[in-house]
Amino acid sequence: MNSSEISGPQSGSSRDLTSLLADPPRERADAARNRRRVQEAAAKLFREHGVEAVSMDAVAAEAGVGKGTLFRRFGDKSGLVAALLDDKERDLQERILSGPPPLGPGASAGDRVRAFVAAYADYLVEYLDLLRVSETASPGARYRIGAYRFWHRHLAILLAEARPGADADYLAHALLAPLAAEHVTAVLRECDAARVTAGLAALADALISAPAGG
């Protein structure tokens, strides 16, 4: 997606966030078909057996492609997982940029922060295993992912508006910290998803509602 695809007037926030989105690379038709076959095969195997239990060899066999083709295209399992998540991330990003409020433009900054946390929590719970592999592929992997930079910038812009004078960049990192897949995986051993989601909403509300200078 590029800025010309966002209809209507854009806020500074929309322009800033759009600059973080990379357009998908152009593909030959045969390469696109192979990619779809691999992604469909991986999604099926991950759904049936869990991400950790599925090898790249198993994905290649299910997709009917050579192992060399699979590794050249995706590198390793974390690269394959990132490709599976890409469409899901783009959907949420587009809803943030041009969807209806309060997730999209048109609501107060505080309400948009609350809406983002709720929407991301739902996305996180649904794709938790995939996100965990992507975010823990190597030390600090989560913070190098392009999507993280998008989420962080979105929150930083909104928090600067909701909390004038606060360190919005840091607060955005702090609000994203409990949304890490590894953290939520551990917490879900003690709390169900509804409790986690409610706790995240309460945390966002407390952060937005804190007095100026607090």
C-alpha cells in the first residue's frame, strides 16, 4: 500500500505511518503461485500440528516444492512465519490508517490508543504461536520487525497528543512490552485470554488517564 491508496485527507499521523509501509515486491506469476502453495501448506501444517512441531522439510513436502526452493525464498522457519503474518499485519495497519474510528482516524487520541490495544490483543491471541516464532527468531528480533516500528510510531503519535509533555516514545515502548508474544504465552499459563485482554485494556486506560507530568 502507498499513500495514494489512502482515500480522503491524511493527518500527519497517517503520512508518517504510511512511510513505514513497504510495498510488496513484484513477483513472476510462477513465483507467486509457488509462494501461495508454500504458505497454504505451512498454514495447514501449523494449524494441525503446531508451529514448533513442523519442519521446513515437512512444509516443502506438503507444498510439493524442493527444499532448495523453500529455503531460497524464505530463508528459515522464522522467514516463512513472517510471510504468513504479513497479510494479517497489513490488514490491521490499513484499518489504523483509513478504517472507521476509533481504531482508524476520527476518534480522540486516547480512544484510538484503547482501540489499538484491543485490536492488537485479539490479533495476538489468534496468531500467538506464529508471532512468538517471529519475535524470538534471534535476540532482539521483535524490535527489528517493520511492523513493530509501525505499531510503536502509531502509539507514540497518539500518546504525544493524549499526554502532552510526556515521553511518548518511551511510553509507546512500555505499552507494547506486555503485548510481546513471549510474555503473553507465559501469562496464558496462569490467566485465560479474556483476563489478559481485560488487563491490557486497564493498563492502556491507566496510562492515558494519568495526570499530566505523572
